[in-house]
Amino acid sequence: MANLWRLWKILFVFTRYRLDSLVPVEQLPLSLRILLWLAPWRLNPVPSKLGRGERLRLALEALGPIFIKFGQILSTRPDLVPADIVKELKRLQDDVPPFPNDQAMALIEEQLGRRIAELFAEFSPQPLASASIAQVHAARLFNSDGSAGKEVVVKVVRPGIEHTIERDLQLLETMARLLVKYSADGRRLKPMEIVEDYRHTIYGELNLSIEASNATQLKRNFKDSELLYMPDVYWEYTRTKVMVSERIYGIPVADVDALHAQNTNMKLLAERGVEIFFTQVFRDSFFHADMHPGNIFVSREHPQTPQYIAIDCGIVGSLTEEDQTYLAMNMLAFFNQDYHQVAQLHIDSGWVPATTKVNEFSAAIRAVLEPIFEKPLAEISFGQVLIQLFSTARRFNMEVQPQLVLLQKTLLNIEGLGRQLYPQLDLWSTAKPFLERWMRDRFGPKAAFRELKRQLPGWIEKAPQIPGLVHGALSRLNHLDETQASLHAEIRALREELHQQKQQKRQQTMGTLTIGSGLFVWWQSFALGVPEFTGVGIVAAGILLLLLRA
């Protein structure tokens, strides 16, 4: 019933803001066009005072955090979404309506066990920013002498947000089950696994202790780095629904005018964003997976060698070594336009069935991607390449890889952000040298030497045991040979015995049939008045045969 009510609300919001007017009706099948033309909500006029972008933003805000996050992703793709819609959706990044201040302060006091005045030397009830999951307030900590000290931000989870999220997740699960049940293509997309992965992700984002640990790990990974700075976390003020961290004063990365005003090197800034992403994915296998513009700032220091500042680490991703390797090799094959290698890697990694014919798959990939590579590299969208590739692989029963969903979303965010900062960004030439270095480090001589150094202490420790282990292994091998010979002999004896039993059974069967035949003939002889010795003789012959063969 709760799912039906939520579905009804979604339809109500859809019709209230006339989002059907955003659908390109002319591209739909005729049956769907007729259904939309006959829909009763078409009797409601499209709100003339609201633009289409504003209507979409208001609808997503009304539907809650899951839909707001979808809008945040769209806001980073000006290459896919019209400019007027992108402009409105950007407001979802840090301009979601806040919840009441008294609720925020009550939750802080409940989580930290003290009153606001005892916790902070200063506290601003008016939030600095409000997002889909939480909002933040400015504050100052106490110094040891009781004076106002370091500036911090206090992040507070929206009260009751778990109920809204769970309801939306249940609705998504219902839709996923319907896809699995009624659509073979839907089963290929693994909707249940994707929803479950999203459930894990978003509930992790609701736990601010997890976010604090993610931020601490990222800070450790980029310690003293010129590329990325992570604010300090104050663990003594951090709980599951409250987190206190260092306040930063960077320029929002979406404020391109302010970045130009301080003479920022925009080309280097865009390239460093790509480098940060690939470093997180391949060097650390631990990447910030919610890098929309509302979470990214640029330091005001050293604008010619700009440094990023990241916040909101509630969503992070990681890859196995196998996925890292296959992904890097796939990307390098893309850059080299080696379509056969791309196809073979998809098969080797299990992303498409092992029975897929490499030549047919590579030919299909070449037909789709070759026209794209005719463009200048700076005009090629890696996101579009991925979409084209997945559309092609779909014909070859490619299954969605849930562990790569976050990575794909993050890569699209990074590319959209980079092109917003520097439209001529050549992601290909920026990423290729990094991947080539990573592959050399992973599989080159230095990597082999590092692995040797890592394993050597264990080998030295086990060296004294090796002679005894070898002797024991040889003894067990010799014993195994003797056991196998004995086992073969027993198997031969059993086969012979089984053969004899089969022979006896066959002979007994023949004797039984002979007796039966004799009895039948004897009965016929008796009935027809024929001398009885015929039947009796056959019966006797059968009995004699049984006795001789027993």
C-alpha cells in the first residue's frame, strides 16, 4: 500500500508540473503517443510562469533525496542536457530548501550529549547550505582558554529522511522485480543488484561516521598533495547523524567567473581534475563518487597551480585488482582504437558471455565508434563513447556490472565538470599517459621487484621448513602411487565379479523363460489332448539348465 501511495504521489507531481511536456513525443512509438495524447492530465495547462527547467527542479525537490540526486547528476552534463535545464538543476547541488533550525540544533544536542552553548563558542542557526541528505551550519570551537577558536562546519542529517528513502527504495525494488519478471532485457541489466547497491550507498551516506572515515582516508591518500586538499575532521564532535569538520573558503568550482577573475589556469585545473580521478581509481582504488560541483571547490591560493578542495565524502567507490586491470586495458585499447582488443577484454572479464564471437563483436564496436573517432579528440565525449559502447554490447547480451556503476557515474561527472571549466579539454590525451604509467608500474620490472621484496620475508621464514615439506610431499606422492595401484587392482576385481554376476543373471533369466515356456506348452497340450511329455520335457530342460549354470 505504501508503494502504491508513493507511486500515486510521483504521478501527481509529474502531472502537477506537466513534465510530460518535456518528453519528445514525436520520437515515441505510436501507441505511447496516443496514450499521452489521451492522458487526462493534458487538460491541465502547462504553468506559463515557470520555465521547463524550473518545473523539473521543483518536481525533483518535491519527490525527495533520491530524485534530487538524479537531478544533481544531470546538472553536470551540459553536453547532454539543454542549458536552461542545467542552470536550474545546478540549484539542487547546495540550494535545497532547509529544514527548521530548531530541529537541527535539537539533533546536534541529542547526538553530542551537550547543549549548543557548551559545544561551540559560536553557532549560526542559519544554515550555510542545504542538500538532499543533510545541511551544514557555521560554528567555532572553543580554545583551551575558553576563547573562540577554529572555524568549523557542523553537518546534520535531515530528521526522518530514512523513512522517505526506504519508501523510495521499496518502490524501486518493486519496479526492478517487474523488470526481472517480464523483461529478458531487464534481467540483463541486473536491476535488483543495482537497487541493492544503491541502497548500500545511500544508507552509507546517511551515517556521518562513515563519511568522516572516508574523508580521513582520502586526506591520508593525498597528504601534502598539490592536487587535492581534504578538510580536517574533528572526531570528538562526530556521530552517526552529526559531523564537525574544518571550514574552508575555496571558490565553488561552478563559479567560473570568479575563477577567471583570479586568473586561474583553467586548462591545468581541468586536467588536474582528471588526474585526481584516475589517481583515486587506479593508484588508491578508493574514489570520491559524488563529485558534483556542489561538493568541489578550488583553493584561492596559487591560481596558476590550482588545487582542488573536496567535501561530502558520503559516497565512495573501490575496484578489485582484476577490475582495475581490465578497465585500464579497455581504456588504452579505446585510445589506440584497437577494437579487437576491446572485444576480447570484454569476453575475458566476463562482461559479455564467453560464447561471444570476437570478430563479430569487434566489427560491431568498430562500426559504432569509428565515426566518433573521425572528430578532433577535444570534441569527443568519453561519456558518449561509453553510451555507444554499451548500446552495442547490449546486442551481445552484455550484463550490467554493479561494481562499475559508481565509477561510470563519477567519470561522467568528472568529464562534465572538466568541459565546463575548459571546453577544449582533451580527456583522452590527459588520461592516456597516466594509464600507460600505471600499467608499467603494475606489470613492469619495478612491480616484479616490489612483489619479490614483499614476498621475500615470508619465503625466508619458511626456508628451513622446505626440505621437510619436500620430503613429506614426495612420501605422500609415493604413497599415493601405491594407493592408486591398489585401487586399480580392486577396480579390476570388482569389474570381473560384476561381469560374472551379469553372466549368471543372464543364464538364470534364460532358464526362467524356458521353464515358463514349458509350462505354457504343457498347459496347451493338456487342453488340446496332446501327450503331456512335450511340456514336461521342456520344463525339465529348463530346470537342468539352471542347475548346470548355477
